[in-house]
Amino acid sequence: MTTAGVACRAALALTLAACSRGPAQPSSVDTRSDSCAFCRMAVSDARFAGQLAAPGEEPRFFDDLGCLRDYLGANHRLPRGSVAFVADHRTGEWVRAARALYTRRESLRTPMSSHVIAHAGRTSRDGDPAAAEGSPVPVAELFGPQGPPDGTP
């Protein structure tokens, strides 16, 4: 093999490695310019937001957990390795949707009236006054028996 051929193969290998940057990671939402991939409203309060991330793809943001649920329920083809993330309502940190704890509180105003918020765990939920007097919502009740995408093919 020529030196040029070796260099070409090496460049191809580096390019492929760069494109497969590992598991999907959440992105920061910009409440001034990002809009919901389902309802097209502005993502105005990051505490209620969700997102779909996939390797090599732009993130899809959602302004309400109900919009994320409805988008997933509409059977959109998702890129391989897609992961759904939700914002911890108390901390604002992104959490894998499949691992989050969900609470419905009918008196809580959410952007699209789902009345559902997410938390990374019990400590965060118990420290969030917005979750007080709310009812737990199982992941399967919110997203269906398949659950939200979590990076598996």
C-alpha cells in the first residue's frame, strides 16, 4: 500500500471516530431562541423542558414534558442511540428521562398544562416545594410501556 493510501485510510478512520462521539449527551437550552419540536412554542422555562439527543444530531427541545411524551407517542423515527433527557425542576440539571422521578400536581402551571415535573431523585423532589402535595407518575404511565428512548438500538 502506498503512503498516500495509508494516509487516506488513517484520515477516514479519524473521521469515522469523530462522528461517533460516544453516547448522546444533553445540550443547554437557550430560552431566548429554542422552540419546542412538538408545539413550536418557545422553551421559555428550562425547569419544565425536555430534549431528545442523538449522536451527530442537533438536539430537539420540548417546552413541557407533555410535549416530549406526545412527540414520542406520535411514532417519530428516532436516530439510532437517541436519549430523552428531562430537566430536574428544582436544580435545572438534565437527567435521563428513563431514570427520572415524575410528579403531577394539578395546581402547578406548566407551559402546555401537563402539570408534570421531573426530578433526578427523591432528595431533589422532596426539596422542591412545587412537588409538594403532588402525585407520583410512573415512567410507564407517562411514556408508555416502552419508556422513553435511553440510547439502546
